[in-house]
Amino acid sequence: MAKKSLIQREKKRQKLEQKYHLIRQSLKKKIRSKVSPLSLSEKTKMREKLQSLPRNSAPTRLHRRCFLTGIPRANYRDFGLSGHVLREMVYECLLPGATRSSW
């Protein structure tokens, strides 16, 4: 089980990312726009605005965490679970359609 403080920190990052998502997207579009090219000084101002946003609002700082344990590693996107929890649930036949491997 992950520490509660780490899970709360991750939730805070998700809220910040949602809050600043549109602002970040619009600034990036303005920097990349080819319809009305900006001068170099205007682009640097846009980049400064982008850098002035909180660090934790960047989507790259988010981690996927296990739905049950909160562990950030070995997550399966389809299930939202970490590897060992997924394995235990498959063994107990709690996930429909998932089977144990045998060879």
C-alpha cells in the first residue's frame, strides 16, 4: 500500500493539470501556429508564460496508480491495477475473461 500522502499529492497534481490544461494547450497552439507566424520576441514571451505555470500542472508529472493499492509501478491500463493485484484477482477468478497463463 502506498503512503496516503503520496496518493494525495498525485490527486493534487491531477486537479492542477485539469485546471491549467486549456491554458497550456492554447499557449502551445499560439507558439506553433503557422497561419500567423509570431516574431521571435513574441514567441519567447509565450514560452515565458508557459514556464510560469505551476510545474505540477504539466501532464508529464502525472503517474498512473493502482486503483486498490496506490502503487505507481507495473500498472495495466486496461484494468487500472498493479501487476501483483491483477495476478491475485485472476487467480481468484474475479476478472471475467482473464485466464492464467499455462505452457
